[in-house]
Amino acid sequence: MHVPALVLIREPRDAILSHLIRNPDLGVAGALRGYLRFFEPLVGYRDAFVVARFQEVIGDMGAVIARVNERFGTAFVPFRHSPENVGRIERDIEEDYRSRTTSDELLERIIPRPSQARRELKEDLRRRFDETAPARLLRRADAVHARLSG
């Protein structure tokens, strides 16, 4: 059965740092194991889906949708990456996440968008990541990322 499928993949370090910002009580090793638990099984099915790198999705989702359409013979309407459309999506995301929390501090941790607060949190977490990431798990995660995105 050909089910159109898109897998979003992000470089392990960046994915883990973003995940740890949202989930500060999770350890680096646990987050790496979660990354592997999700992505490793997909390697065997690489031909069954379209892979989109994180930067592609945030930079030109229309091109990603076009690849899905080409691969699966579908007719999804490509997203037109314009300031108006991106702004609309950012407002929708903001509204959705604000409805889930009353704390601005928590909002900055959970909302998936760049901000100065998130950049500062990420820098602190990067040091923690570099000091505590098990090398074996990181090598596996990097290898899985390379196999899926290459």
C-alpha cells in the first residue's frame, strides 16, 4: 500500500537541544535514546517515504510538498512561502500555545519558534549536551541521521 508519508528529520544535536528546552527534566542520554527509538526503525523503510530536513521545512515547505506529490502522485496544495503566509502560521502557533499556558516563561520553553530566551536556554543546554552526551549514542544518532537524510 502506498500511503504518502513525510518524515521530518533534524540533526541530532539540534533536535535534542530543542527537545530539552521543552522538557528540561529529561537527560541528554534519555533524549538521544528517544531520537534513536524513533528514527532507527525508519532506516529499513527509507524508500517508503519522503525525508525533509528541518531547514527545508522551515525554509520552503512548498518544495517539500511538491516532492511528496511527485513521489506519491498526490495533489496536495503546496504551501506558498511568503511573509504573509509565514506570519499567519506564526500567529496561529502563538495563539494555540498561549491557550495552553498562562506563564510567559513556560510559553518560551514550549512554543516552537526562535526567540532570545530559547537561544539563551539552548546555549546553556549545549554545554550540558557536550559534557554529558554518551559518545556511542551520539555516533549512532549521527549515523541514522546521515542514512535517512543522505
